[in-house]
Amino acid sequence: MSWSIRRKLGGTPAGSTVPADGQGTYGRLLPTGRLEAFSDGVFAIAITLLVLELHVPTGHEALLRGLEHEWPRYLGYFVSFAFIGGVWIAHSNLTRFIKAADPDLLRLNLMLLLFVSFLPFTTAIAATHLFASNLTLHEVTVSTSAERVAAVVFGLNLTLAALMVYLMLRHAGRTPGLAADDLAEGELQAFAKERRSAVLLQAGATVVGAFLPLTAVIFYLAVSVFFILDPLRHMRVRLRRPAG
């Protein structure tokens, strides 16, 4: 077996020296195939579950009014769909620049999938309690409180998922043996810095949700769309960059 294959599979070539503690860098590395396949499956299932929260109006004569009544669910769906799509693009870029995964990266990936798989639930909370119409002053006060809590819970879920993406990129860029080469290591570190700014924006929007729920959710959507468009913009720049 060649040295390159052994290194990718986490093996140690014959004649090489393994540290006394048995924790050599390459001895702890794993191929990325299962990480990618498992993550893609969770992303796909989470996006599919989102659409199940959209309700079909039952009144035939008031269909348009029923569709208008469900607008918070549509907004929540677009926010979460765009966010998961952006996370999937970032995750795809991450795996493109690494040649192996270590146990810490796998754990961070599991935490990311935890928060992504939780999104259909928090999206439903936001859609159910966001801007319900009430008649009495007491009910309006209770509703406003519920709206704020729903917006903050939704934002916290998005923020924690975005934080895991940032931590994965930072870990992959700083850990020896994970990046495919020096150029890939630099790309990962630059991508991590960009994602750190996105995490701060998402966290700031969550704070806004405690006071202005609708404004915060619209901000969530803007940040999620940014998650999708920004990596694609950088990919086009790289493609236009002259070789050599």
C-alpha cells in the first residue's frame, strides 16, 4: 500500500515512528466519506421535515385568505431552508479542502447535525407563535411575549448551528494533517474568519428578536441567504483567478 493511501486511511507506513503515547497524528485520522454521507443525509431529512410543517388551508372559498394566514410558516420555512442550504454549502467546501477527519472534527460535526436536525422544531415554534392575532389586551400582551420567546429560541438554534460551522472550519484549518495542503489550510482559515462574522451577525439578530420579533426573523432570512451566496461568490473569484 502506498504512503498516500496509508496516510488517507489513517495508517502508519512501515518503518515510521509512532509516538510513545500511541496518539500519532495520522493514527487518529479517519477518511471523510462517512462524515460526508451521514451529514448529507441529515441535511436532506431536515429540509424535508420543514415542508411538513406547512399546512394546506381547508376552506375552498377562502383559500387566498387561508394562505395569507399561514405566512409566518412560509417565512420560517424559507429562513430554515436557506440556512440549511448555506450550511450544506459550507460543509461541502470544508470537506473539499480536507483529506481526513480526526475525532474532534467528528464530534463538532455531530453537534452541528444536532442543531440542524432541531431546526424543524424551532421553526414550527416560531411559525406557530409569531404574530398571532388576539382580541383582548391581556391576550395581546401574552402573545407579544410568546412571539419574542419564539423568535429568540429560533435565533439561538440558528446561532448555535452557525457557531458549529465556524468551529469546524477553524479546527480543520488549524489542526495538522487535516487540510489537503498548505493552500487548502489557508482557504479554511480565511473561510473560518468569514463565518465568525456571520455568527456574530446571527447572534446580534437573536438579541434583536427579544424586542422586535419580525425584524429579527427577516434578519435571520438575510443572514441565511448570505450563507448561500457568499461561498458561491468566492468560488467564482477562484475560478476567474489565472493559473500559476
